[in-house]
Amino acid sequence: MNARSIAFLLSCAASAGCYLTLDKNELDSKAAGDRRADAGASQGDAGGPSEGPRFTTSLDTPAIELADGTTTRDPCVATTEQARDILTAYCAGCHAPPGTAGGFSSILDFPTLITLRSSTVKDSTGEFARLVIPGQPDKSRLYLRARNDEMPPVRPPTEPQLPRPTISSVSLLRTWIQRCLGNYDAPAASPGGTSPGGATPSSL
């Protein structure tokens, strides 16, 4: 990128599409560099200081409209809302009250969800795998099972099969875990025991 180029960032929100925004920090830094370069050139030509062009650009993030009619400028608010919709559509029938399949019913209770561990599957360290690890979808059991087309599980031939998340839904869950779950971070449940708030290990 040369000194006079403008940096753009591509921001995406599922409910508002993708849009370009200016990287304001990069732009202001380049502007300051331009002014210093122009001032130096003017000193060499005219024998005295001369300030270069002053400019800065501020472009607000467009408001994102939520399902309830309100708006937000925080993409994670919209992403979390859509993640909740996906989990409600594909998971809550078995893993939200009154359902307790797999030994847990906290799929929509995010502060509790991040404390849960599998009671049957261990991770690479030998610990029972956490269902969701904020910032680490590839180590989150819930995401891996959805990505690997393992959830909802296959039913016996005599029973109707449950729909599975679409590729775009799985992609959004990855983004949600990667970028938007930091506010819920908490110590994970101890393997074989109960977690904060009375949650228990899951067989997921």
C-alpha cells in the first residue's frame, strides 16, 4: 500500500450483508505520513517549513437492523441473534427445556453452555472436551459435530430424520464462537463433576 492509498475493511453481518468501511487508524496514519513528507519536500524547495494537506476521513459503521425492529452498530449483536435462531431451529428440540437429550438442556443458555464438557469424548490433552470454547471453534465439540454433519444424529429408519444445519448456518456458528462469545467466558466444568450453576457434563 503506498502512502496515498486508502485502506478498506470488508465487514460482514448476516442480517445486513457485506459493506466496505475505511480503516480509520490506517488512514490517519497515512495522512500524518503524507503531511510529514510534504513538509520535508517544501523545506527543500523553498527553504522553509510548509505543512502538507490536512485530511482525515471518518465513516460510521452502518446500523444493522435486528429482528425486533431495533438497530445496532455491533455486528456481534446480530451474529448472536442469528446463532440463537440456528440453535433454536436445529438443537433446542432436544437440548433446551424440557428436552434433556445427551444429558443437557442448556443449548440456549450461553453462559452455562460454555461451562459444559462432554462426558464421553476427550480432547488432545486427555481432558473431556468442552462443548464450546469462546474464540476456538475448532476445539468446540458443538461446532465440530455440526461441521462434521453429526448433529442432529441419524435416527432409526422407522423415525423421521431431523434436518441438519446448512453450510451457511455452520459458518455463522463458527463466526459466533470465534468472535462473539468473549462476554460469556467462564471456567469450564470439571470432567466428571458439576459445573458452575449446577450444569452437568454432557454426552454430546
